[in-house]
Amino acid sequence: MVSIKIYIEGGGDGKDLDSRFREAWTKFFKAAGLQGKMPRQVRGKGRKNAYDLFCTAIQNAKSDELPLLLVDSEDTVAGDHTAWQHLKTRDRWDKPVKADDQHVYLMTQLMETWLLADPTTLQAYFGKDFKSDKIPNWPDFEAVPKQTVLDILDKATSSKYAKGKVSFEVLSKTSPQIVAEKCPHAKKFLDFLKER
């Protein structure tokens, strides 16, 4: 059986955030139906650090290990670009020699896009502070610029949303099925994990 380890952007500093990061992603992956084949998550902190950790892991991976990279796209992904092409164009990141398209996935345009895709969970988490009317009914969630997503999330949550503790608590309750329905890159990622 292949052991999957995902190098994920985000996490912040400190043991508390490390624990919250792992707990949130574990709950998200369980809700996605991955019980019994749960991937291990590695907190990459910044995007570049996550990429560097992944590059080292894939270079040294054993035959029963499958390292994956999951980072924010930060920008719209051109329709004809693979994730690696996007990262090469935007960040000048080279695809490691041993990597191919199955090894990298994007939160397009950032993790908060996934959170906004599930307003029911945001409503349950923020309660009376949540204003669902502030979230437009975008036909393409992944085309919404990063800053717009953050601005809308700030308005919809009455400035109560914050990266770190709050973002991980919300992610842990977010529906992977709703995210996959609204975010094609998320669907590709989750479908790949289910097929392993």
C-alpha cells in the first residue's frame, strides 16, 4: 500500500497551530470519505517552504511513498495550464525531475475560496456575525481574485475571520463535497485521493 504525504501551504508558527492544522485537515479528509486511506499532512507554512519540502521528499521517496504538494494558486490558472505550468509561470518553480502532474494540486485561488464555497458552514460557525448576502453567487469561484475573496470573507464575517485558529476551525467543518462541486481544482485533488 502506498503512503501519501501531502505538503500543504499554511500553518503559521507554534505547536498550537501545528496541532490545529493537522486536526483541521484530518477532519476535512475524513469528511471527504478518505477513512482507511488517510494521507499524512505536513505543515509547509509558507508556499515556498512547502514547495522546498516537497522537492526534497519526492527526490528521496521510496517506492511505497507518494509525496504530494498542495498550495494556493494565488492567481487565476490559465485554462490550458497544468498546475506545474502555472507554478512555473507565476513563481518560477521548476517541476522536480521525479514529479509529474499527479504530484501537485492547487487551492484556486486560495484556501479561503474553499471556505466561501460553503456558506452554510460559515453561517454555523460565525452565527449572528455572518452576513450571507455579502457573498455573491459567482458562476466560477476559482476565477475570483484572491483579494476579492479575502475582502468578501471579511465583510461576510463582520471582520471575525482570521488566518490561524479560526481558519482551521472553519476548514475542519467545511463540506468537501460542496467545495468539490464549486471548485474544479479541489475536485481533481479529492478525486485523486479517493482513487488511490
